[in-house]
Amino acid sequence: MQIVEQHTGMMIAFMLDPDTASHLALPDGEPPQDMHVTLAFLGDKNDVTLNIDQLKQELASFAAKAMPLEGTTGGLGRFTPSDSSDNLSPVIALVNVPGLVAWRAALVQRLSDTGVNVANDFDFTPHITLAYIDADVPLVFDQLCLAIGDDRTYFKIGTSQARESDTFDTSAQQVDWSPDNLDKRLQEYRDQGVEYLKWLCQSNACDLCFANDGQVRKVGEAFPNGAILPQCHDHCECDTQPTEKPKED
């Protein structure tokens, strides 16, 4: 157990041994040599007056009579940002050490008995800080995924609502070119006896293509955006598949 100074803050902590710290360290995270479990935060050394020699004697006496502790890390977590973390969010490894809470409580009581104030404006959550990250990481869920083993199929969310609410005007967004082999592909469908085609979009398709998604047309007839067959534009990944004649409403 050591007194460790970080910047101008003062704390009493368990420092991790080099091998354990190296196993837990994250790229661009906290340096392994600084990784620790904080037991008591004593404040800023510029604001708090302490008798350091007396504190060291008390800690030496307490440590000599206390029992060593053993345990494991018990998962990962994340704290909300604070002034002390420069408004970054700490990523932490939770600590599962039987007896640690009571051990720490005895330490804090010993410090209090000797006139050392320990910060108590938060609940004690044993942890090891691994890294500091931006507080707000945006999350956007705009695709639904069906995973069958390693086979994943993605479905764009909100496309039907967009068409129903006329979010994009398909009459105003019409394709102005068609594939070079359009006639050949149409003839191949006809030779196979295909009468109707269904347009299929990828999950990352543009709005112009999504105007056609799931739509059925007779072979050779234009889909809503004016295209007869994919591709609608450079890098278009849409496709069509033979289907049955749509049922009358």
C-alpha cells in the first residue's frame, strides 16, 4: 500500500503489480505503472495541509496489522464524467475482492481518528480506471439485423414510413441513365418465363434506390424512381428477383 500523487491530487491506493496492469491496459489508456484501486482520496495537496510524516507512520502501522487481500476483476463499467476526470468518462474494470469494503472502511476510520479527512461525496465502488473517453458517444440505430450464425442480414429502419409520408418525392428524383446491358438482361428474364420482378435494396442504399425497395413491376416496366433494372447509379448494389404477379387490393 502506498501514498500516490497524481498531478496535485493525493490518495491512498493499491497499486497493481506490473504483470496484472499490463494484462488490463488498453491501447491509448492509462499507463500500466499508474493503474490502481483508490482506497481514499485526500484532496488536492495545494488545498489540504497534512502532516505527511505522521500519515506515513499511521499507514505503516495499519498495513502491518492488516491482512492481505486477494480477488479478481469482475467485469467492465463506465462512470459519468466529473470535474476530476476533466469531463471525460472513465472506463473501469470492476474489482471483486472479498473483504475489501470492510478493509477499506477500517482504513478510513483509522485516518479519521488521526484527523485526516477522506472524500465521502461518493459511494465506494472498487475499480481500476483503464482509460478516459469522450463523455457522449452518439448511438444511432437505423438498421435491424437478423443473425443466423455468422450470416447477417440487415434491414433499413423507417423506409416504409418515409415512403408513406412522402419524405422524398420520387417523381422529382428520377434516374437519368440505365445499365448498358439493359436489353440483354430483360430478354434473359423473358426467355426464362419471368413476368414480374421485385426490387431489392441493400441496407446502405440511398433514398433514390429505396423508392423502389420491395416494389414489384412487370418485366420492362419502370420502377418508382424511373429505373427499369439496377443499377441506378455508380456503385449501386441493388438487385431484382423474379416474383409472382402482385395480388389485387
